Amino acid sequence: MGGAEMRAWSWSWTRALTGAALSAAVVGVPTDVIDNPWFTRMTEARWWELPVLVLTAALTAVWAGISPGVRQGGAGSVRAYGGSLLSALAVGCPVCNKIVMALLGVSGALGIWAPLQPLLALASLAALATAVVVRWRRRECATAACSPAGA
């Protein structure tokens, strides 16, 4: 990468670490994947939930760390926020979700919702990875020189 290309986009460790910490806290604390005194799970966390939480935080960190380009606006933001929401639904206790319980009851939450949660986890990670790719591909427009007004 040449000098001009290096100046065309930037990385923010502060935003990356903040994004990772916020993502891990917002997804991990209410779902009690991160043990805490405020929330309690009715079922044990499954083996795949902690890796999904870690990958969610890592992908959020990468997305947040890449400085958005001038032309980007909110490109990838919906995917990033949607991916985090899906991740929270995926790693959450199946019988702790009041909406699922109201719609399906306990047997439906365990028999229908719980088997769907790993698929939600994959969808959430795919959405977050797509958000990272979108932001990465548009990173070269991080300076005013890339903007239509600056041309």
C-alpha cells in the first residue's frame, strides 16, 4: 500500500475496542452468557453461545474500527445493528424470551425456538461479516479528497 492509499482510510483502535466492549456487554449481559448478578438464565448456556458472542464482539470491533468513508454515510450500519440483535436472540435463553414464551409456550420455546437459535447465530454472524466487508470496500473514501464536493 502506497503513502496515498495509507492516508485514504484510517483505523481507530479506540472505536474498535469500544465497539467490542459494548457489543459483548449489550449481547452477553442480558442473555447471561456473561455471568452477572442482574440476569438469570432458566437454561444453561450451550457450548456454541460463548464463541458466537466472541465472534459478534470481534466482528463489531472490526466494523467499528474501520473509519467510514465520506460517501458511506450509514452503509453497513443496518447490517451491523441487525446482526447484533440477531446474535442476542440467538444466544439468549429460549425460555427467558417473553415474546417466544407468549407465542409458543415452554414446550414450543424448547422444541421449536431453541433448535432455530443456531441458525439465527449463523445469520447474525453473516450479517456482521457483510457489514465489515461493505465498510472495508468503501474505506478508500475516508478523506474529503474522495468526496464529490472535493473533486
